[in-house]
Amino acid sequence: MEQNNIYKTVFKVTHSGGSGSCFYLKAYDLFVTNYHVTEGFRTVAIHDNERNPYLAKVVLANPAMDIALLAAEGDFSSLPDISLAEDDTLTIGRKVYVAGYPYGMPFTITEGSVSSPKQLMDGKYYIQTDAAVNPGNSGGPILDEDNRVVGVTVSKFTQADNMGFGIRVETLHALLDTIGDLDRTVFQVQCGSCEELIAQEEEYCPSCGDKLPEGVFEEREQSPLGGFVESAIEQMGVNPVLARDGYDSWLFHKGSSEIRIFVYDNNYLFSTSPINLLPKKEVEPVLDYMLSEDFGPYKLGIEGRQIYIAYRIHLSDITDESEEEIRKNIVDLALRADAMDNMLVERFGCEFSEYSKADTRQDKAMPGFTGKPGIALLAPARTNLRHRLRKDACCSYAGAQSHHRRGLRCGIPGRRQCAAFRRNPGYTAPAGGGSRKKSPAGRAGCGAGRPIGYPV
């Protein structure tokens, strides 16, 4: 397989607890990731490098190995075949590549060397590498120079640089050799002692009697706010599971427009869409339009050349009496964003945002917006318009969105993680959605109880 095709087989995993990475094994028609990435979830979303989401079921979880297998809805037969290396092929100093979606960012590959091919920790052997490993890389492949999978990225030490770890490929080989004709319709836990597949909730393995990890069958409950927001997303005709992008955070496309819904500063619910870019010349008409039209209950603002439409509501204002109106406003923002991006291109010469989906751009009616072109303004007025719009952006929705982008988008999103650090700086957030636990030397143990470092 050509190196440029690696990205086609590596997908991002998202759910309401965070994000991670996974990769496709064509011979099994399954995706491989870490157990701690999917812990607490039976259904997740996976995204290819073109940001297309697919629904995926967790069909096998092995907490002892920290491996999970996903069966996704869709036809993946056109994907390249990624091969697994033989056991014990790594040596110290050999080049390796860590592939995945660190911090929920687009696909990334980092290069490094094998520091130790068999690093013994907690009674198990891991690959140790100096390649950059970050939260969100968990579940992605570690590849050798022949583009073969030699490991599965799992963790890093937070108190040291250039110390990343991966599950050795023989562990994955051992798991795949035991699954046989795997039932892809149910969630199953594999016993770490006898390899029995268990579909019914049990405290002990019915085959060997070994105690199963606590909470392995439990599903994470959705927050009341999450249920409210996802009811609005469902009204847009979007599957909420495919929209989940972390704790109280959603990211999806409605038509051509990217919609972002998130909680800011633990106080505000934002719904925003980066709809267009300002034209490079003759910007006065669109700036005049943005300030002269009444877009209520929404606001328009700019950050650089990026135009946002946004809606903000204080969490305390979401009550039984107001929730229907607020839900409608969230739904209508997505519909208006999808229509407005075309209008701004056609009337004012704006450009589509880099976040929009080109294959869904089309002529759309935009109820509620008259959109009369503005008149040309003198240069001082033009500068004043930009200043006013940018001031609004910095003080409200675009400023919040910038903070949201800078925050960690794996595990607990950055805005919540910042608050957690203020309360107790010794805690760190596991990137795969595991529980936040305090462990020795300031390290964070993952939900599987394997504090070998910082699960990523």
C-alpha cells in the first residue's frame, strides 16, 4: 500500500465522551481501536479524512488487551488493504510512524524510532517510541517503513517527553485468532483469561469464573442538556450519534454548512456556523448588510475573513417554558446557515467557507432574510464596520468558538478540562472517554484501570 493511501484506512472515532482513532482491517471488515476509546458506549461515529461520518457498533471489547472491534455501516470495499506485520519484527532504532487524529484534528502522521520493542509495564509488553503521541491518537496504528501495522497506539507519559506506547501487533493477532465468526449485531466482552465471548451482563466469566472488569457492561448516561440538544439535531434530520464531538459538543453538516454546538465556560450554549469568507475586494456591501439587517435571535460576526452566524443562550434560561422556542431557534440556525452561504456568494461575491461541503452546495431559499444589497461606503465607514463586527465577534460567539478550537477536543473538551484543572491541577482527562482517575506521579489511569501513562 502506498504511503499516501494510509490516511484512507485510518478513521476518527467520536462520541459524547471524546474522540480517538481507529483503522480498518479489510480481511475482517472490522475497525480496530482501543477499549478505553469506546468505554461506556455501544454505538459510536467514525469519520474518514473527508469528514464523512458512519455509524459503528462496538461488537467486541477486551479490557485486558485494551482493544475493541467496531462494525460500521457502509461499504468499505474500496479502501486499501492494510497488512499486519509478523510478530517480533521490530528492533531498537527502527523507524515507525504513528497515524491518527490527535486532539480531534485532521489526519496526522508523526515519525519516530523504536525506543524499546518490548517495554515491560504492569506485566505486559508494549512498544515504546519517541514519535509524537497525543490525546486522540489512541486506537490508531503504529506502522513500520513497509506500511505494515506493528502496533496500536495506547498511551504516553505526561511527565516526560518523547515517551509514547503501543500495543504490540502479536496481541492483536492473538485477539483476531479467537473471534471466529463474530456476531456483529451484539456487544460482547472477551474474557481476559479464557477468551470467552460474553454477550449477557455478568459479574464473572461463565466459562472460567474469572471476575470481569467492573462496569464493563455499563453504558454512559446522557446528560439532560445532551438530550435537549440532540432532540433539536434529530429535528434537523441528522443522527445525533454521528454529530457527537465530545462532552456537550456536537459537530455536523446541515446541507453545505458546518454546524457547531457546544457549551462555553460552563454557562452558555452556543450554536454557530462558519458560513462564508469575506470577498477579498469590495467588502463594503456585505459589511453594511450584516449591520443593517435584523437577524434576531441570531448574530453575525467576523473573525479575520471568516463570517459566522451564531446563537447564544445562557444555560439557566433553558426552562420547561422556553425549551421549545430555544430548540426551534437551534434548528432554524442550521437551516438559515445552509441557505445563507449561497446567498452571500451570489449577491456579495463572498467565498464558501473551507468548512463547507462543496458537494451539497445548491440554490436554497432563505426565509426571514430579505438580503437587499448594501450601498458602497467610504473607507472610514468600512473600517468602522469591520471594527464593530470584529468587536462583537471577540466578545461573543466567534471569540467563544476560537476558545473552543484551541481547547482539547479529545476526552473532556478543553473548556471543561480548563475548569477541571482549576479545581484540581493533578487531574488529567483521558482521551478515550474513560473516567478521570488520579494515579501516581500525576498520571491519569484510563477506565480500564491500566495506569501505564496517559491514555490517548
